[in-house]
Amino acid sequence: MNASTFTARVIASTGADVVAAVAGAAGAMSGPLHGGAPSLVLDMLDEIGTPARAAACVAEAIAHGRRVMGFGHRVYRAEDPRARCLRDTAEGLGGERVALARAVETAALAQLRVAKPGRALYTNVEFYAAVVLERAGIPRELFTPTFSISRAIGWTAHIVEQVRDNRLIRPSADYIGPSDRTLTP
């Protein structure tokens, strides 16, 4: 389950109202590792600037341990099928960003395979979603609200399902800190 939907269900499980659960889901969606990623993809593409700089900029990011936005996915261990669809859409729409995006994608996939052997890292949905949304004229500060609007009905359906047969969601955690601690008054 994605982070925003899980957040909505956790909040609903506490007995909070639908507005609180949807607001919480929107808050989770805003994070850069969820719905906030596409605007960061555009920031990265802006920084790279030209297809000729793609390989060097990606190499520098990897060498310094920075994320290459739009690559890798928490669940998918193969190419995200949504990324493939959006790549085709971006290419159909055309524009200067497409050549840059293709150069960055080629460089990132090749270099990530070398830098992180054994990890299945592919283009994810956010990479080409950024290019398509920009080409559609949507300002990057509206990317996350656009995603949230489109997901609100799904969040609401999950909330209704959660409430229908509710049980408080309490994820477990294991303490892994030092065991020889003593409390002093």
C-alpha cells in the first residue's frame, strides 16, 4: 500500500473524521519520496541543463550519495509500467525536455547498474510524469495538489472500507538500541 493511502487508513482507524484522514493522506503525498518527487525531477533536469551534461551530472550525484530523482521504486523491481506509458506520452508531446530526459534516463540507468549492483533500479513514474505535467502547462508547485485531487476518491474509498469493519491500526516496532541502559531518578 502506498504511503498516503496507508496514512488515510491509519488516521481513519483512530476514529478521526474523513476530513482528517484525507488531510493526513495529502500530507503524506507531499513528501519528496511520494507525490512531491516530480517537481524535484524538474529541479534536477534544470540543474543538468543539456543532454551533453547528463552523464557527468548523474555520475557526480551518485558519487556524492545524492538521489537521482525518478529512479528506483519501493515496490517495483522491474520498470514501472506507468513510467513506460508516460515516456511514450512525453515523446508524443515533444518539446526540449524530452531529449534531456532521455539522456538523463540513459545515463542514470547505466550508472546506477554499475554503482549499485544487485539492486533493481529502473525509471519510475515520477520521472516522466514531471516532463508530461510540465508540457501540459501545470506549474510544478501544483504537481502534488494535482496528484492529491486525483487520489482523493481512492483515499475516501479506503477510509469507508476501514471504518466499515474498523480495527485500530497499530504497527509494531522492535527496539534495537542498547539493552544495558539504566534509568536514574
